[in-house]
Amino acid sequence: MITRRLGRTALTVSALGFGAASLGNLYRPVDEDTAFEAVQTAWAAGIRYFDTAPHYGLGLSERRLGDALAGRPRGEFVLSTKVGRLLEPNPSPSGSDLAGNGFDVPDDLLRRFDFSGDGVRRSLDESLGRLGLDRIDVVYVHDPDEYVDQAIMQAIPALIDLRDQGVIGAVGVGMNQWRAPLRMVSETDLDVVMLAGRWTLLDRSGRPLLDACAERGISVVAAAPYNSGLLSTARPPADAMYDYQPVPAAVLARANRLADICQRHAVALPEAAIQFGLRHPAVASVVVGCRTPEQVHSTAERYRREIDEQTWSELEA
């Protein structure tokens, strides 16, 4: 599998990355064996970039990912996690985190936003414990939508200091929007931006951010290429979701037009969706959430499907 350098750092990531939110029981449970085998299948497919976060299953994703990678040479993979949500004991648990946050795990912990320097350092220490690792390669400031100023003034400088000390390898921000990251790449010394859902075959609104990153030598990791599953099948169903909500009619019609183009060229819509993000020079990796070994296998096959330039010309138009 192709690898690409991450910004101006010494890190290289596989062009296809493994998103581990599902290992935290996103929407429904995943048993331990399935979670473990999904990571092993990713390794066998050549994937060497793995992304997780404390938010995913209240730490369950980090623990499972760390266990699954425990036998692998540490220098042969890149792992990213996130800061901004501290996990603390929940004084009033309801029994499940599913209704409130979408993870089918007991809600014996709760999340507290903290983008301070002390919060960043505490979050990293706790993540290292759950992962069972001695270092984390890439750290993203996670969803600071309501805390942009604090992220710029406190969280990112704390991470830059850790990077300069050699404690971590790269500093990034991970968000579902592009405007706040655009400000951050202009005002701080970031290495990478993880942009979810805003640089996809269907939604290209993040182009100003990607162009700015390319000018500055900052990498982009394009996450959620299926836009909540809308592009994950050859023909989007009428009851599909888009950005975790029922798909609007106009968006569904546009997705079907993309599916029509793919069908004419004997290409599956998910194949184009997986590969689209990598066509921008700023993008180092496309991260896809995978729940089972079968999903990992199909994702790798979609990544490897050859798509000619005529097809891309029509899709990109």
C-alpha cells in the first residue's frame, strides 16, 4: 500500500487508514474477537495508520486497539488519538451511553470538555494507559467547535511543546467542519488536519482548507468518505443517512447522479468514494471506519480498484 509523509514530520501513514470508532461499540456492540480480527485483517491488507479517541466508547476503542496492536513492531505503524474530552466517573449513570452519545457501552464514565494545557496532558497520560503504549504518534484536538479560541491559545501550544520535546510526533486538529481548522492552520503550527465528511465525493466544501494546507505543507486526513453511509453502496437507498441525519432529497439526488456515472463506467460508487479524497495533493490518508474483518477486506478492495481518468473527469465535474 502507498504511504505518504505526514506534513513536515518524519511520520509516514498508509494511504488507507483504519478508523476505530466502531471498536468502541458505535451504535451497536462488537464482540472482542471481531474487534481484534478487524485490526489483524487491516494489518494483513497493508494498513499501517490507526485512529482512535477517548470519546469512542468511553475509552473502549483505545483499549481494544491497543490490545490488537500489542504484538506488532512499534516502529511499523502510526497511531493517532485525540484530546479535548476527559473521562470522569459518572455520578448518575443511566446504564447506557447509547442514547446520549451513540456508543453501546455502560455510561459509568462521562465526558467533560477540557482544552486547557493541563487537560491535554492528563488526557494523553490516560490514553497511553488505555492503549498500553509508550508513545502516541499523532494527537488531534478533537471537536473544539465551541472552544476555538481556547484550542488555539492553550491546547495546541501544549501539544506543540510536547512535539518539540519529542513526546509526540505530530500535532493536529480533528473536526467535522472546515472553517475553524482553516483559522487554526493560519494561526498555529499544525502538522495535520483530520477533516470528517467535508472532503468527499459528495461534499467538497472543505476545498479552501485543503488548498491552504497544501500551500503550507500541512497534511490532511480525510475521514468519513461515505458521508454516514450514503456512499457505501452502489445505489444510495431512499432512507439513507447523511451527516447522521435522514438524507435531504437534493443530496440524495446528487448522490444518485454520482452513482449513475459510476454505473456507466462499471465502477462501484463506494470504490470512487474511497479513492476520491486521495486525489488532492494535501491528503495523506483516507480513514474509513471498519467494524468487522469483512468490512476491512471490502474497504481494501475498493481502495485498490483502478478507476480511469475519464471516469474521474465526470465525477469531479
